[in-house]
Amino acid sequence: MTFMRAFTASALALLLVSGATSAAVAQDKIKIGAVLAVTGPASFLGDPEAKTLKMLADDINKKGGVLGKQIEIVIYDSGGDAAKAKQFATRLVEDDKVIAQVGGSTTGDTMAMIPVFEDAKLPFISLGGAVAVIEPIKKFVFKTPHTDKMACEKIFEDMKKRGLTKIGMISGQDAFGKSMRDECKKVIGTYGIEVLADETYGPRDTDMTPQLTNVKAKVGIQAVLNAGFGQGPSIVTRNYKQLGFTVPLYQSHGVASKGYVDAAGDAADGVRLPAAALLIAEKLPDSDPQKAVVVGYTKAFTEYAKQPVSTFGGHAYDGLNLLVEAIKRAGSTDGTKVRDEIEKTKGFIGTGGVVNMSPTDHMGLDLSAFRMLEIKKGDWVALQ
Amino acid sequence: MPELMQFMFSGLTVGAVYALVALGFTIIYNASDVVNFAQGEFVMLGGMVTFFATAAGVPLPIAAVLAIASAVAVGLVLYKLAIEPARGASVVTLIIITIGASIFIRGVAQIVFDKQFHRIPAFSGDAPFKILGATLLPQSLWVLAGTAITVAALWLFLQRTIFGKAIVATSANRLAAQLVGVDTNSVVAVSFALSGAIGALAGILITPITLTSYDVGTLLALKGFAAAMLGGMGNPVGAVVGGLLLGMAEQLSAGLISSKYKDAVAFIMILLILFVLPNGLFGRARVERV
């Protein structure tokens, strides 16, 4: 017993000492916060984001850090719960004294954390997808991922070019599907395209042939667009082939992963979709400005995390790089000065595209960030 | 007309999936009056183990046997570690334990396997049969055949074997069964193992249609449970009829009414039927002995 007690006491003492030293070291570190959905339903976003931030921070520190200081990423797991995200955001600002955040895996988490960072006047580079993050413009908030609206525009551009003006839509009833359906319907008018059939399905449904049968029955349909994420689009694609459609099927950027192609099998042949350059890193021509960045990130991440790259990790990679460059240019970690420099970012080449920020555009990406792909024999082929 | 045929085929496909999942509920319910909410996780294990075994190069039939064996093992462990220690607890407590177990199994599966969704290839190809202008996938017939064989096997087991009769006896009156020499503990243990096997078999047969992932069990269990309630809890034929009815209701309302309200239409139908027939279509009326 006495031995045990002595052991516990010394273990405690050791803990205290090591805690104290790490606090002392942390004084000369630049702390950057990241509230991410590492677990829970949005873990497919948060997990690669967290790994990417750790990997990139290690790399930056090895190369001498920023402004002569090492950087430290303080990660909290929101579990995809916006209320928790807000608590952690407050903790980042008040207890950890971070100088900025690169985080907020989902739009929900991001929106909950925006007031905290706006009040503290600290830059917040969000990884949330929806356009609501940056519209209307908030002084300290930026984002790196593409928006649904851009994916819609890219798809409609391709349809218009091919003279496809009467389409059917089938969308998931989850947040992704709903948001994309709404955004698509907002911009569709400018392309002169008409939606003749508008069907939905539950994110966990196992057979969508009734909805697709109704789409097929509409006279004059020239293409079908599936706005969805996860397993739904794979089943839609398989049902599409089962019913013997002859018009082209368009999918969203939400399925731009190997998982979709594997699950949909042969049925995915001929499907067109917009995707970030990251997915076709090796296939980009050497002249492509993004080639070096996306190949570099792909190689580093697959070696570090032993899992395939996803665009989500890429968004975190771009976010931290944008922030670090802005800190270097500002020569300081002062919130307002760093924010001003982020807003002045021009010609930054990230995994998501070429970023040109301005006081009216806190994302800085244009449609060239998306490539139209077609699936041929289980692999991506870039169109044009 | 071809449209209506297609809706019916779709209903048949989805209904067969629900029916096969619903069947898994019957045995444990018969042996112990417990609705096992971890049943969906057995289905998930069937699909996931088969996928990862085939991906590792194991031929499909052996992978399927492996999957069934692992679900049986999980069923037995679930009984030994969670249900047996709670012996004497009320049925409601046991049901809550199975809900906890389902969350636990899902969490472990997330770590042991991964968070992606996967598919195993259809057993006899993807070329659909064309009937009256509508299409039906061969895999749907596999699911229907699996359902029919499981029902027949269950009926033979429960009515024609001593052990099956012991299960029925345990469900009718546990104390009386013990008095005539039935080892009720091993009856309940075997019922968990069997349910694991039926669940895994369902998972293997339906994965080419529904795909699988660590969390696929939640919704399948919910739909399967609804189907089992509709047909009459504990009755294998009821489970099948309930499953097919539920699938038909969903897909017909998706096709004919609106895809937005198909789940609502299906559940309103269940509520109405249970309102008129509280024990389900084939359920036996409960007689309280005083």
C-alpha cells in the first residue's frame, strides 16, 4: 500500500512538472486553434482535417517555424455539435489565447463560432462548405472550400455547352442534398435550363427506382442531375443503369471519391461530375499551376496518414498555409493586421484552386477551381 | 402500366430486405420477450466482414461463413457479458441493454473496419430481368429466396425439434419450462447465436443492393422492427408479410404520391393497422393469466 501511494504521488509530481515545463515552452509558441468534427457523423471531414493540420504544423516547425517561433495547433473535437463548437471556440480565445483559427468542419459549427471570433477580432479561416459562411462578408471570417453554388454553375456550364436544356433532378434529403438543390435552383435560370422533374430520396434509402421511373417518364428529359452525398448517389447510379436510361447522368462534387466509383461499379461509367484538381493530381498536365501543390500534398498526406487524400484535408492544408503566409507578410500575429493580409492574398495556389481574396470576396476561388470529370472504366478522365 | 410494375418491383426489393431483417427479431423475442435492438448490428457485421474478407482475397462462400461465424460469436458474447449478468431484470431493462450494445458494437466497428461504405458484388451479375417493361435485379430474387428458406428453416426448427420446442416453451412460461427440465439459460444463449446468424445472413444477401457501412444497422433495424410489429412480433410469417407490406407502401407512395412523404405514408399505415390490430396482422393475442 505504501509503495502504491508513493508511486502515485511521484507519478502525480512528474505530471505536474512536465505540465509546468510544457506551459513554459508554449509561451514562445504561436498558437492556432482548430475546432474540428474529428468524431461523429461529420468525422469524414474532421478526421483528415485534423491529421493534415498536425502534419503541416510539424513540417512548418521543422523548417524553422513562423517569425522565428514554433507553431502549435490546439485541436478540440466538436463531434459535429454546434453548441460544443461554440464552447470550444470561447475556450480557444479566452484560455488558450490563440491568435487565429483554422477550423469549423461543418457550416453549422462555423456559424456558431463566428460571433466569438468577430468579437475577439481574431482571423477565422473556416472549412465549412456553404456560401452562408462568407455571404454577407464578415470582417474576420474567410473560407477555403468551394461552395455548392460553384458546383451547380460548373455543371450547368457543361450542360449548356452540350445543348442539354431540359433536365431532371433527384436530390438527397440530407443537409448536403438540400443545400445543393436550393443553390442549383437559384442559378439555373441564368443558363436557360429547365427542371422538368424534381425528386428526392432519404439519405439511407436502398432503392430509388420509383423516383427515377418518374423522372424517366417525363417527356424530353435530356440529362439528370443527382445532388447528394454518401451512399445515396451510388444507389441512384446503379438504379439509373438498371432502368436503362440513355441520357447522361451528372453527379455533384459530393461523390468525388474512390468510394463512390467502387460502390457504383460498372454503372458509374459515363457519369460526369465537377471535382477539385486534388483528385486527379497525377493526371494533371505539368503546365497546370496547381500540379506541384496537389501532388506534393497527396504524397505527404498518404505517407503521413496511411489513407487516401480527400478534398476536405486539402481545405485545411490551404487554410493553414494561407494563414501562415499572411502572418509572415504582416510580420506580426496581431489579429487585425493578419486579417488585412489574408484579405490581400493574391495568386495563392492551394489544393482547392488559385485564391484571389478581396474585401468583397473572402473565399477567392472561381469556377476554374473545379474540373469537369467523366468516369471511364472505374477511373477519372478530365473533360476538354 | 410499366411504371406501376416498376414501383411494385422496387417495393418487392425493399420489402424483401426489410423482411429478412425482421426475421432476425423473432427468435430472441420468442425465447425471452426481448426486442434485440442490436439486431441491425448483426446485419452490419454480415456485410462488413464479408466485404473485408473478400477484399483480402477470401472466396465469397468462405467469407460468408466467416461473417456468419463472427456474428454468432458477437451474439454469444453479447448474451454472456450483457444479458446473462442482468438475469432477473425486467424486459424493458434488457431492451435498453441491447440498445447500449448496439451503440457499442457500432463504435467498435468504426475502429475495426472503417467509416466508408462498401459493396460486395451481386451473386449472379447486375443484368436486370425485363418483365412487362419493368426491371428487377437478380439479387432481389436471392434476397427473396433467402427469406423463404429462413422462414421454412425457422418453422421446422421451432415446431419439429426438441430444442426449438424448448425455445417456445421458455417463451410461454420460463418457470414452468425450468420445472420440466429445460435449461432456459442455454435456450436464451442459443437464441442470441441464432439471431446473429440470421442477421449476418441478411447482411450478406442485401449488401449488393443496399451497400454497407459501420452504421447501416440503425435504420435497417428500425425498419425491420416496424415490419416485425406490423406482422405480429415473434411470428416468422408475420415478419415476412410485414416487411413486404412496408416496402410496398414506401415505394408505391414514393412513385405515386411524392418521394418527400414516402416514409410518413408508410408509418401512418403502420399506425392505422396497429390501431385496429394491436398485436399485428399475425400476432397472437396476449392472454393474461391471473
